[in-house]
Amino acid sequence: MGALVFEKKTAVIIGGTSGIGLEVARRVVEGGGSVVLGGRNAGRLDAAVSELGDAATGATVDVTDKESIRAFFDPIEQLDHLF
């Protein structure tokens, strides 16, 4: 994968606090992009965002609740990839 393949791109990753989602987030950040992580556990979100640094933000979201999904996506200004 090229070093800047995600440069100036934003990936939104639901479930990005562990496993495959967190690894995708790492690769996006390594590739020059930014990530918005979504998950149910605020503590795990904070830990993942801290690990990823300034290129990451996160917010809790309940994917079974339409209002929670709307509140999660509303402040996102740029979305290039959804995982």
C-alpha cells in the first residue's frame, strides 16, 4: 500500500476500537488519512483515539437506534470511506 494512499481522506469506521476495525483505522492514519471511530463503549473509543493520535476522533453510537446514528453522522463534514 502506498504511503499516502489515504491522504486528505476521511474514513468512518463503526466498530473501530478493536480487531479488524482498529487495524483498518491504523492503516488509514498511516496512509495520511483521518478516521472517525464509532462504537458503544466510550472507554474503548477513548483508548483507540488516543492510540491513533490527532488524525482520529470518536463518538459513541448505537447502530440499533436511528437517532443515535443520525447524531453520530451529523457532525461529520467529510466522508470518503465507510467501514
